[in-house]
Amino acid sequence: MAVKGKKRVQVQIDKDLADNTEAVLNELGLNPTTAINMFYKRIVANGALPFELALSQEEKANLRLLKAT
């Protein structure tokens, strides 16, 4: 049986975002590596991101306000 190769993926993420995310993942019993692997597997399975890329109503309102000022 062949051993699967590994590839290191490095990204820069805001420290507060990373800390808050890791706290949530910890509560779920996950670590960042497992969560990222799950994310990548969903992308492959769906052939797309596993969520809709769209602004929330609040984000749309904020954008309209910024454009108006």
C-alpha cells in the first residue's frame, strides 16, 4: 500500500480570528488541521465552496451606507 504524500498549506490569518475560531473548534472537539481537511474535502465533494458567497442583509445595508457617505 502506497503512503499518501502530504502538502503543507500556509496562510496568514488575523490573530483574533484564528484565536476565536480555534476556541470554537476546541468546543467541537476539532483542531484547525482537521477542520481545514474537512473544508477541503467538502470543496472536492461539492465541486464548489460548501457555502453561498453572498452578503448578509446587514452587510448590504452597511455597504449602501458607505457608498452614500
